[in-house]
Amino acid sequence: MLHHLIARLTIIFALAISLAAGVSSAVAATDMATDWVDEDFASVRLISAKTNLSQSDTIRLGLEYELQPDWKIYWRSAGDAGFPPQLDWTGSENVGNAEILWPAPHRFSIFGLETFGYKNQIILPIDVAIPDPSQPVSVRLNVDYLVCSDICIPATATFNLDIPAGAADGNGGTNISNHAHQIEKFVSRVPLTGTGLPIKVISIDSQKTDDQNILRLGIAGLDAADVSVDDILIESDLRVGFGLPKTQEPQGPASDDVQYFNLAVQGLEDGQNLIDEPLTVTVIAGPLAVEQNLVVGQSSAASSITAAAASPLAGTSQWLIGLFALLGGLILNVMPCVLPVLSIKVMSALQAREQDIGRVRVGFLASAAGIVTSFWIIAAVLVGIKLAGGSIGWGIQFQQPLFLTVMTIILALFALNMWGLFEISGPDQLGNAANDAITRRESRGRHISSNFLTGMFATLLATPCSAPFLGTAVGFALAGSVFDIFWIFTLLGIGLALPYLAIAIQPRVAHILPKPGRWMNAVKFVLGLALVGTAVWLLSILSVQIGMVGAVAVGMGLITGGLFIWARKRASNLRPRFIFTALAVAGFLVSLFAPGFSRPPSSTMASTSSGNLDWQAFAPETIDALVSDGKTVVVDVTAEWCVTCQVNKRLVLETPAVADALSNDNIVLMQADWTRPDQKIADYLASYGRFGIPFNAVFGPAEPDGILLSELLGVEAVLKALHDAKGASNLAQTSE
């Protein structure tokens, strides 16, 4: 009897433990949610799809809304009114980047306003990165949201949710919470992206009919997926609105399984259109929703072709791109843009003739380090601009008046220093890069810092140039990740520094040069003139940026400062020397601050004439129409600061053979001036995987996607591109 009692008590105890464990497990699951924050119009809470991290580096949360009838919250693009929920994670621990996965919304139309959002129940899935999966997560989330019916009310909700680190249960247990299924239901409503979409926008174009702007889309795959379009949502940086989609008949021969839709466009200004405008298109068709980033005027097929043409690097080995970067940097040494720094290079080499081998090696290694460091600085600046959403490109610092002004002043100081009108004693000043390179002061132990600064300065003046292989490497870097930018720019710097490294490896090469003597005074005078000529060139670029009056003011300040430095050199008494020094500094300060008080030109020239060539204004949206009419279009993106562009113009485009070919009535010349920042030009270059200039392309009936030419043009290459773009049917006309 006692044995039976003990057995029964044991069974009851075991059942009690099992029940307690089950209840504990259920509580653990249901506890992965905060309390509801209730308002009269909505209730909201934060839920988690997991009960613990289980060594995962991400976790999916859900922001769940229960809305009262006729109340709504807004999608990521609210439309004509409203704003989406705003999340603030301040105070959270072990929480990284968080991304909201936006389910396909509904359209709400009232009083001519179009808005997009959600009604009734909605869960916004949120993928949160976990920096340290071995540690627990402490979520402190503040949500600001707008909820609307007949009126709109802003509201705030604060949530605290702690998620333990945990570990995967080796006995088949699970860390999936009771809320995971509900969250995934709304994840399934997030629009699909990427390749292999079941339905796809294959064409998008802008038209105008009866004074109404229309966006026309062609969508493929609807019949095969057995769905029909419920809505098409358009997101744009322009402040315009898009109406409901209306089914249209195809223009021209019908295509299998392609349906066309028109959306009315409201808010375009007179003369404004959507051609070449990037849009995000979301198509909602029954249970399906897809999202694509498209450019108006390009079909997806054309976009793919353009991308392939623009990115010849696709599938290319990264080691090959690295080789291109090395070669591009090396070739940059003989490009026209590097000629202004020839003075510094020549004097460095001549001075090395008198030094011992060890000092020569260290000096040239320091110059190489300065070059690579400059490339790192340029890469860091470009990364910062890219992360901030700005446009980036090779040599864009020459579009900035402050940079041009500072470089002009430095060149003037270098020239005065080379002529022996003054010496700079501070080892930490940039002028040492010239002073120590052209005097015997290196014997005092400052040659390392001065050579380092020499390399940095040489790099800054070399960047307006593009060279063979350089454009390919830079395009790969600037279109890639932060690592790609630093990796490629490091190799570019090493390539540009290779001559310095070669002398450092074999310093005895410097002893081949003639010994310094009186002849060096004449060399210094000529090289000083070269530096002055470079300064004048920069002033000509500056005149485009800030106007002729501002550039003249900068130049007059430099001349005044130079005259007072000359007077100071000739004065023997201390007081006049002090006065002349102060006046010289004042002159250079006038040069430095003059651009800030100048009025820049309203715009650069829309069209220019170069010799016998008449260039039209840059209008890439018209190229397709011109090609359809049988025209050949030559696109030239240039700038005043691009020396290679000017060399191409003088030595190739304006030669009799090329000029005669370009003067044909069937050829349209289209030029873009990138001397000043221009987002349209930057976007156009980026669409071809280019981030620097020169950029030349030829479009024609036989090559509607364009033939991209090398950065250094050749007469035969240009004539061949014109021939290939026109096609055989136009050959006779070409020869006339």
C-alpha cells in the first residue's frame, strides 16, 4: 500500500514539474513582448520573434499597431501628407543598425490628396544587428508616429525589452517566440527586390498628352503569375505626385505578357520632365508586390545593357583591377596635369646628387610616403562625401574655390621661394616642401618632413588628370565599398610613387645627374616661371567658379604680396623689413578671402564653339531621339581644370581630319562643362561607371548604347568610333 502511495506521489510530482516547465516555457515565449501603449485611436507594442539570441548576429522585432476603425499610420513615403513612424534607439545596449521592412501599403485618396499607409492591424518587421551575440540585448525604443482619420494626431510610445543571449538547445528545443508567426505574415507582404522577380517593370517613360504629364510603364509577367495590378507606387526626390494607374493599349506591336499603365503626374514645373530621373517603383498585384529602382527613359533591358557597357569590370578579377590601379598611377607621372609639379621633382633630383646614398634613399621614400598619404586623405574625403549622400568623382576638389585659392597661394609662395626671395624656417610649414627641396637646408636634418610634404603637394596637383587604366580603377573604387576605395587609392598612390621608390631602391641613379653649379640659378628661374604659369592656370579656373572680378582680386593680392616680399628682401633695416612683411601677409590674406566676397557667374556656358566645332548644350535625354532620327551624337564631358581634356581638344578633336569628320551635318556635338559642380553631369558619368574626366562617347544608329573612348584620345580611335556608330549605310555620307 505504501509503495502504491509513493508511486502515485512520484507521478503527481513529475507531472507537476512538467506542467511547471511548460508554463515557464510559455511565459518565456509570451514575455517577448512589451505591454501595450494605449491611446484612444491606437494601441502599439514591441514584440520579438525570438526568446533569446542563440548566438545570432541579428534579431527580428516587430512594431505592432492595433488601430481603431478609420484611423491609419503612414508608409515610408507618406505621399502628399503625413510622416512614417520614427524610431529612436538611444539608451539601447548591444543594438546595432536597425532596418524597417515595410509591407506593401494601401493608397488613401481624399480631397485630391494621395497618401500611403496602413489601417486596422499592422506589424512593421524590424531587423536589428547585434554587435556581440554572446551578450544580452537591452532595447530602449522611443517611437514617434502620426495617426490620422478626419484629424491627425502625433503620438509617442516608449518600450523597454530585454532579450537574453541564450544558446541553441542541443536537445531539439527552440528559441522561437509565440509572435514569430505573426511577424512573418507581414514580412511576406514586403515587396520583393533583386533579380528573378515574378512580375517586372521592363519599360518606363515620360510623355505629355493634352497638357497632362504621363508616366508610362510596361509590366511583364502578370499573366504568367495570374495576378492583376492593384496599384503602382512611385517614389521620387522631386516634389511631384503620381495618380492611380490606368490600363493602356500598347503603342506599336503588342508584346506577349506585357501590360501597359499610365500614371498622371502632378506638380511638374513648366519645361520640367522626368527623363533620366531615378525612381523607386513598387507594383502591388494581389498577394504579390515587387520593388525596382529604375531610370525614366530606360527600359530594364536597356538598363542592363548600359550597366554592362558601363561596368566592364563585372566579373573582372580584383587582382586585375589592382594592376590597372598600379599602371594608372604610374602613367599619371607623364600626364599633362603632373607637369606643374615638375619643378619640385627636378629640384629634388638635382639636390639628391649632392647627398649621400642613405639620405637619398630616405628622402625619396619620404616623398613616396607623402604621395600614398595624400591618396589616403583623398579616399577618406570621398568616403565621407559618399556616406553623406553627395556625388563623388576624381579631381572634384578642383570644383571648389577655396581649394583653388589655397593652391594658387601655395604655388606663388613656392615660386618666390625658388627665386630666393624668402626662406621658411618652420619645419612644420607646408612651404618646407619647396624650400628644403631647392636649398641646402636639408643638411640640417629636416629633409624627411620636407620630402614627405613634397609628395603630398605633388599628388594634389596631379589629380585633375585621368589616364589610361586610371578611369577603370577609379570607377571600380568609387562604385564599390569603403574598402574598395581605400584599396584602389592605395595602389594608385603606389603607382604614382613608383619612380620615387625606384630611386630609393637604387639611389646611385641620382649621381648620374650633373653637379649643381651656377647653371642651377637659371634652372630655378625657369622652374619658378613654370610654377607661376600653373598659378595663372588655376586663376583661370577660379574665374569660372567665382567670376573674373574675384579671380583678378586673388591675382592682385598675390602680386601685391610678392612685390612686398621682394621689397623686404632688398631692405636692410629691421623696421622696413617688418612693415614689408606685414604688408605682404595682408596681400596674401586679401587673396585668401577675396572669393568669399565675389559673386559667381550665374551659370557656365550652355554651348561653346571650339575652332570650327559648334558644341550644343548637354542634353542626354535627347540622345535616343537623335539616334532614332539617324544622327550620330558625340558627347564630350570636359572642364577648365582638366588638362587632359584641353590636350585632347588641341591634339585630336581640332585636328583637320577629326574636325572635318565632326563637322558633318549628320553629327550632333554635345558638350558638358564640369568646371563647376553639376549633379546632372555627375549622375551621367556615374551611369557609365565613370567618376572622372575626360569622358567621350559616340552614339549612333549602329551603336545606340554608345562607344566609350579612352581618356587619352587618338585621331584613329575617334574616326573609327564615328564610322562604327554610323554604320555601313552611312559610310558614303561620312566620307563626304
